[in-house]
Amino acid sequence: MAQYSNAVAACQPNLLQQVYGASKTLLHKLFPATCLLCLDAGQGPCLDLCRGCEDDLPRNHSVCPVCAMPVATAGRACDHCLLRHPAFDGAFVPYRYEFPLVELIHRLKYGGQVAISRILGTLLARRIAERGSPGVDAVVPVPLHALREVRRGYNQAAEIARFAAELLQLRVEDRLAVRIRNTEEQAALPAVVRRVNVSGAFEVRPRTPLPASIAIVDDVLTTGATVDALAQAFRRAGCRHIEVWPVARAAGQR
């Protein structure tokens, strides 16, 4: 009897995987991927973005290796980063914050269209993979304050990070850091005020061991004040290497 029970228990994971896989295949056939930008067929099995629209997205070339701001000479740090190096080691931001990415990010962030996070996370992962090895131990989404996350229903950075990390085979550490102050929305503030607004807003929870190298994921990099404040918290906690991986870069913002 015990041998029979053990055999049944051993078969259950495989059976569940088969049922889950069959269910996903059926759903993909019933609801095929459709590009949210042009309404052509998406990329199978479940990416709602066609290859043509992906190729047409505004790539962020010739940038400062520290903050990913467009510069005249690629690979040279911009004057701002030479004057004040942020707490993170460097930023990789594959796209410019222009149409149609502005529309997609706004629909995710303010329109409740959480499914768009799969598109943005996949795009981010593909561009990271083109560089080679990710070079970090874990992915950390920028945390929302608990009250704001309850109102929105989700953290868009965490949703993007989840899909990117799955493709890159990295773990997501979405409980390492917490936003301890409910700061004003950064988008509503002038650039000179943003750094003050998020100063001391993050805290890293005690954990042993802390990942030695992380990538901070967000939707948009504007002035860099938010990711810099979070990176400072991780530096104080002992993290040795910190990269920043937002999806899009808003140019001309400091």
C-alpha cells in the first residue's frame, strides 16, 4: 500500500505539469497573441507584440554608460555623471521614452492593463540577453509604498521584473527593499525637487546573505533620483555591484 501511495505521489507533479501545459496550449489556440500596436498577429505563443513593431521601437543608442542618457560620444560618461556619480554602477536602458512606449507604459501604470508588463518585461530581457550574460545575481523591482500599491492593485516594476527575470533565468527579490515613506508621485515634480522627494525613502530589510550583485528594474528612468536612492540603501546594506535596468529612458531630464 505504501509503495502504491509513493508511486501515486511521484506521478502527481508530472500529471499536473501535463494538465497545466495542455491548458496553456488550448488557451493560446483559443486566444492567439495579437499585437497591441498594429493588431497584426503577435509573437507566439503569448506575446501581444508583432516582430515588426518590436523592431520599430525607439532604441536608445549612443548613451552615457552610467545613466544611459544619450550623448554625442558613445561610451563616454556625461558631464552630470562625471560631476556626481550615482550610487549604482551603470544603467542599461534599451529604449527611449517616446511613442509608442509612452502609450504602453501609461496603459500599464495608470490604466490597469497589467498584461502589458509581459511585453515590457520580454523586451527588456531580450535586449539584456543580446549583451551576453546578465552579470547579476538577482533582479530587484523598485518598490511602491504599501498604500500606493494597494490603491493601484499591483506594482508595475515588479510585474515587468517578473517576466524579464523568468526569461533571463534570474530570481526576483521583491521583498528585500521596502519604501518607508509615501513620497509624492515623481512625475508631478520638477527635476530639481525629485532627489529631495525620495531621499531616505527606501530601506533594505536585514538578510543574510544579501545578493552581491543586483539589477534594479523600473519602467522609466527620468532623472534617476528614485533608482539612485534605492541603490544608496543597497550600498549601505553591503551590496557590491548594482546595475539599473529600466525599460525606457526619458531624454533631457536631470
